[in-house]
Amino acid sequence: MSKNSMQVRPVALANWLLVVAAMVVLMVAVGGITRLTESGLSITQWKPITGAIPPLTESAWQAEFDLYKATGEYQNVTGPAGMDLTAFKFIFFWEWLHRLLGRLIGLAFALPLVWFWVRGAIPAGYKPRLVALLALGGLQGVFGWFMVKSGLAGTMTDVSHFWLSIHLLTAFLTLGGLVWTALDLRRRAAGQKRAARWTLAASWVGAILFVQLLLGAWVAGLNAGLASDTWPLMQGRFMPEFDGAHGVFWAMTHDPFLIHFLHRWWAWIAVIALIVLARRVKPLERKASVAIQMTLGTQILLGIATVWTGVALWVAVAHQVVGALLVASFAWGAHILGRRT
């Protein structure tokens, strides 16, 4: 195939990016399982290459278990609860799978990128964007390690919810960037060479959604979903009691009861914003409007179900996965609005 013929078929690049986007959604799902099963601190070292191979002998498993025994989580939480080697293998598996998927996503992006680059298949102006997406993926891994490292310091029994939010939001940003770029390439394949622009509407809706995702990440990091198993009231009242001794700002960023409260009610501000976006998108692309509204409605129902079930594993994971799909739907809708400018 000639260089020119490759250049006039950017749909191949779009399909590749959408496959990578689907892998990121899967990564978010496994990350949610890892968090909910308290598996994140089971691997105490970062070995980008050799870490892809799990322990293969009983002595190797015991060595990993001994490293885990030195953590504050084992000494203060799982050890006193009676964790043995079999239970350790279970949590190790999820963290190992999470890291393995990260490596596979890196390869699934980097290797085709090199191939498309060498073949001259990347349209003008897209190379910097693709390199930026690759860099975001690399940062995702780095942030993930900083997150784990934060939970290994001293007597810590969990990772920092701030690092967890950085790690998760970077994944969502990468997902949105993949979808947006794929849509630009699809339009180029259809003869529309002008890329979509970021609009004012996308900015304010995106900012509201960002706050909700940030609060959701903090809820996960602080196990704040367990602060209440009732909805709409918490502790039999609209606003729960919380620790305000260190000031309101500290409580808004550290207290699980207040963060849970903010997450469940800021959600309705996000609902209004996304419905406005969906209504503006509908005359231009009905499918995108439906996608935004379906993921939004499903996300709200799953959020309530997560509370009512006391953060049941698969309900909570579904809540996180649909959150990722909502980000992708938002990117789709925002892209459509940007085509008008």
C-alpha cells in the first residue's frame, strides 16, 4: 500500500484509538475491583518489566507475602484479621492484573503508533496529539505507583485518596482524549479536515463533571461509600454529622461523611448540566444525545444501588465503569458541539 493511500484512510487510526479506549474502560473496571478488594498494596515494588511475571514457585509467593507483611495495612488490618497465603494470592492477582493491563495498553498504543508513523499514515497535525496521549498513558502508570507508594509509608493502612483521584482522573482524561481524537479522524475520513473545537459549553459542563468525578474518587479512596447505606437521607437526616474541627475546607477534602454527602448531591448538578448538553446535541446527533442520557441515568441508579447495597462489589464496579462510559459520552457530545464552530 502506498504512503498516499494510507494517508487518505485515517479511519484505521480512529478504530485503533477506539480499541485502546475500550481497553482503558476495562482498566477502570479492574482498577475498581482492585480498590474494592483492598488489593492495591499487595505488590510493594514497581518492576515495569519483570513485574509482568507473577511468582511461579511457593518460595517466590512467600517472599512476596513477606514483603506485604511489612506494610501497615497487613500489620494493622489484614494481618489481625487472619490473612494467610491463600488470601494474599487473591489480592495479589487483582493488583497484578491491573498492572498487566496497564502494560498491555501501553503496548497496544505505542507499537501501532510507531507502525503508523513509519508508514506515513498519520495525518498532518496529529502526531503531537498522539504523542501527548502516549505520555498521558505513561503518567498514568507513574501516578499509579505514587498512589501505591503513599500507602506503603510508615503505618499507613491505605493509599492517599488524593493520589487515587489523580490516578483515576488521568485515566478519564486519557479516555476522553482517545475518543475525541478518534472522532476527529473519523470526520477527516469523511472529508471534513477541520478538527472540532473545545466550546464554552463543553468547558462548564466538563468542569461540573470533573468535580463529580473527583468527589467520586475521594469517596473510593476514603471508603466513604460506607458512610451511609440509606438514600436520600444519611444517618436519618439530610446532612450527616461530620468532623469540622479542622475547618470546613479540611472536612470537604478529608471527612468521609461530608465527601459522601457532597458526591451524592453534586450529582444532581451534574445531571442538569449533562441534560442541557444532551439537549443541545440532540438536533445535531441524536445517538450522542441518547448515549449521554442513558449513561447518566444508569449512573445515578447505580450510585443509589451502591449505597443501598452497602457498596456491594459488582454494583460499585458497575458504577465506576458506567462513570467511564459517561466520560466517553460527554466527549462525544462535546465534540459534536465543537463541529459547529
